[in-house]
Amino acid sequence: MPIKPTHDVNGPFPLEVLNGIVYDDLPLVVKRKTSAWAHGTGPSGSAAKTAGPDVRASFSPFPGIIGQDPKMKAVFSYILDVAPYDYPVCLSGATGTGKELVARAIHDHSPRRDAAFVAVNCGALPENLVESELFGHVKGAFSGAGRSRKGRFELAHQGTLFLDEVADLSAYIQIRLLRVLQCKKFEKVGGERTVSVDVRVISASNKPLKTEMRSGRFRQDLYYRLNVVPIHMPPLKTRQMDIPLLAQHFLNLAAARYQRQPMAFTDKALAVMIDYQWPGNVRELQNAVHFSFVKSRGSVIDTRHLPLELKESAPADKNCPLDAERVVKALDHCSGNKSRAARYLGVGRSTLYRFLAASSNASSMD
């Protein structure tokens, strides 16, 4: 069971670390230009002005990780809790949820930050090369080994080694990995000399490691060596309030890269995106934003610009429980914050976005 974070995920994080994570509605953030962006001193320099204010500065203390959902605030807290210590961390969660970004954030906030962060996808390595990739080999160790080569453990000496998809390792490599974790020593393939390393190991898997262990596919002793501090990455479909933030973040990056004018999503497009289940998680959302960015030639992305699978998944229009007077009062009561207004009205965010979009269309037809 994951440890309870000591940083208060609902209360204030250290201000110098969080840099303003308290905002909780994208439209207000998009309208609010921080002083760094207003003066062109944001993290992307002059190009950042093209895309408008930096969502990252308002919603995450860690590069590339965006979130205001309580589940993500808990992840931020875990990162800050565990970073100063060398205990192994095991990240779980579906593909595309950002496990490598969290691993890098832990490294960047640790005492090892000035040494190497080495990432290896265990599932992408051919079976006959995994041992050499991890532990290195000496010249002549096997056919084609024309010279000695350092493995990932050696390259990560005094830094952090990130083992992604660790559940895909063979039984033999699991035994070798267990010895390194126990003794911090190993021998290269074909070598006799013992190599000592000082490495922090962070592992990740999109398969439940406990299930793999119980089925006999993953060693029990290795599981308990790796799973000292477990952190679960929530799927995007359970982080609906983060979808507009992430979408705007990716749109800002695209506009800055290609020097296009500031862009935004319509309420109706955001409603469709919030309702979608995102089986590919954040990675799929990023792809959807890039597709929409290409399709839209103006400054606004509407539903017609979204990928086909999103448009086909959009729910049919239903009798909406809202009316203009109630919505106006709710928005006024919540100072224009749509997230809080939706909660105040007792409806989902996507329902409120669809109502606002429909109201806007009706007004334009009058």
C-alpha cells in the first residue's frame, strides 16, 4: 500500500516549489498573464509569447507534469517526500500516464540531480541483448562484441537508473538485477572483474507487479526490493479537471514552436474532450491536440477540428438541467470559475461547457 504523503495535498505546498498551484479553472488562467510571461522572461523565452501564458508555471512544480486534480497533487507530494532518499521507488499505471516524467522529477529534486539520469525500456530490448544493455560486456564476450562497453548501471553511477516496464524482464535477468540491488555489484557479460556502482533505482510497470508476482512471472524477493515506495499514476479519465489544462499546455507548445498566434479551445470542444475516456492517457491527448492544431487554421479549435474518434464518442445532446439564470448566478457566485460553478450547480464540467457553448451559439443566431 502506498505511503501517505507528508505534504498536505490540499493545503499549501512550499510556495517556492509550487509557484502557484492554487488556480483551478483554465479559462481564468488563460486570461491571466503572469509577470514572467508579460515581460517575455518565461521558460521558453520570446517564443513563449506566441502561445500565451505558461500553464506549467501555474499548475506544477515539475517540468512537463501538469495537474490540479487531488490525485496529481498527491503524486507531487510523493515526489517531494521521497526525492531526498535513495530508497527504490516503483511507479505503476497505464501506458501514457507520465511515469518517466515522475521518475525524472524525483531525480531532479534529489541529491543525485547533478549526476546522470539513465532511462531504459526493458520491454523494448531484445531478449539476447538485455543483459549486455544493463550490465555491459567485455570485448569478445559474444559474436559482434568488438569492444568493451559500459552498461546502463555503470552509466548511471552516482545518479538514477529508471527501469521502465520492469515486469517484462526474464527470470534470469531478474536474478541478476536482484543481486545488484542487494550488493551494488555485478560482472559484465564475459567479464571476471566485479564492478561496484552507486545507483538509485526507480522502476515502473504498466502491469500490476503484485499480480505478476502472484502468478509466478515476477520474483517475490525482487518485488519487495523494488516496491519500497510505490506511487500510482492515475489514468487521465479519472482526472477530468486536468484535461483542459493539459490540452491548453500542448496547444501553447505547438503554437510557440510553429510561431502561430495564441490559440484556444471552444467550450464545446472541451466538453467533448472531457467526456472522452482517453485509453491512451496523456500521450493520446497530446496527439489529439497536435491533430486539431494542424486542422485549425485560425485561433480557435472547435469540435470539427478534433480527431474522428473523439467526435464519434461525443454523447448525444440531452435535455440539459441548466438554465441561463441559474448559470449566470452560479458563475457570479464562484467569481467566474467554471469548475466551482459546475460543482455549485451539481453538474459535471462537460455539462456546463456544453450549455455555455449552446448558449453562445444561440446568441450568435439572434
